[in-house]
Amino acid sequence: MSLAATPSLTLPSASASAEDVLKWGFSVFGPRIGICTSLQATGMVIVDMASRLAGSDLKVFTIDTGRLPTETHELIGKVRSRYGIEIEVISPDDSEVDGMVSRHGPDLFRDSVSKRRMCCEIRKVRPLQRKLRELDAWVVGLRRGQSETRQDVSKVALDEQHAGVYKLCPLAAWSNAEVWSYIRGYDVPYHDLYDQGYTSIGCAPCTRATSDGEDARAGRWWWETDASKECGIHVSPNGAMRREFDVLLDEVLVRAG
């Protein structure tokens, strides 16, 4: 039985530091814990902090959706060189992507929120789910201050979306200022698009720079109105949109299968 299947683990306190959360995770889960990063600022803080605690003996992975900015690929190379870490690049299933694109076109994400969420599901969520079957715990860079949907993020919790796996969010209580103070203080490599006005970075066609006064995630799927700025990795769709999403996804998976 995996450790993650044991809900009686003694968790770090709510006041535990980011370093203490990582130390706890490494000591409890050992090689069965992985750091998942999209190479954004918070993810880079975690990679740097973890490397100081565990050296290059880290399991780090990222998801290449097939639509990432060139700058993201360049940063992967910089991280490998700086920390001596072999970042595992996870890709979506080719048949699922082909089935989706042949049925709805390459830029289906602009047609409706449901189609956009399906694109995220196939390119990001499903590859992640396959990877998490190999792990008992995963570390991510979620912060409570990033959006309303993330205000209740715990530093450590059993992941309800991915049953049996623990989710560690060491920076849950950090502010954006604290993230960038760490990056500058430790000279952490960061994504070049931040210097071009981006405040949240995902796939190239779904991300733009933001203006002063805009929410940090306003540049994600900016053409959508009254929709959650989430891809589905951390917050699942629900209600009528969930039902429409399920129908669309089932059609694609049947075709791919």
C-alpha cells in the first residue's frame, strides 16, 4: 500500500514554512514525490528551494502541451544547466490530440469555454493524471493570492481530485512580492515573458501580457467572460459546463480509442 493511501499521516502545521513543508514531503514520500512545474515564478522558487534541500536528487516534471511558448522550452534548458536536474517532459496522448483537432480544429479553445476546458483536459490534465499514478505526492506552486478559486489552498492535503495522492503547496501563504523577493535574492532563473508584461504564463495562444490594474490571471483566456481562469488541473468544471464538457470529451476519446 502506498503512503498516500494512509490518511492518518501527521501533516505539517498550518504555520509551517515552505522549507519545512518540502522537508516533510521528502522525508515521508522519498522517491515517490515529484515536483510539477510549468516554469512560472512560483514553480521556479520551489525548484530552487528544493535543490537547496535535496541537491539534484529531485524528481521534477513539466507538461508540454504542444502549444507552449518558445521561452518556456528555453527555461527548461536553463534549469537543467543551473541545477543539474533532469526535468521530465510529459506530453499528451497523440491520438487524443489528433482526434480533438480533427473534430474541432487547432484553435477550438476560442469557440466556447467547454471546448477550451476540453483542450486543457487533453493537453494538460490527462497527461498529469497518468504521471500521478507513479507518485504518492506532488508539489505545486499554488498560492492563495493568485485567484478567488485558490483562496482556500492548504499547504498539504490529500488531493480530492486525484484520489490517494497528497498535494503539497509550500508557497500557499506567500505573496507575489515574497515570490519575487526570493527570485531576486537567490538569482533564480525566471521566464523571459515576465519582462514583457506577462503575469501568468500558460500556452502561447492562450496567454497575453497584462496591464496595470488588471488581475494577475487576466491574461489567461482573456476572451472569456465570467469564466473561471482555471485549466482543470487544480479546479474541475462543474454544472452545465461540466455536462457539455463531458459530452465533448467522450466524443473525442471514443474517436481516439
